[in-house]
Amino acid sequence: MKFRLAQNNIEPFGSTPEDCGAYLRSELERWTKVIKSAGIKLE
């Protein structure tokens, strides 16, 4: 698994469920702004 992740430039790391949730929320907020500002629409 480690090799497969490395092939895709993904570095695994450990965290708490709370940290994981906070990270996912921040990514959702970040990418929502990018998508809206770029005018990307679902086809």
C-alpha cells in the first residue's frame, strides 16, 4: 500500500477523527471557492 501511495505522490499521515474532519471541511471550503470562481458547472 505504501508503494502504491508513493506512486501517486500521496504521503499517508496519522491523525484523530476530529483532525481528519477539520481537514476535509477546509478542503471542501477551498475547492468550493475555486470551482465557483472558475464558473465550473456540473455536466
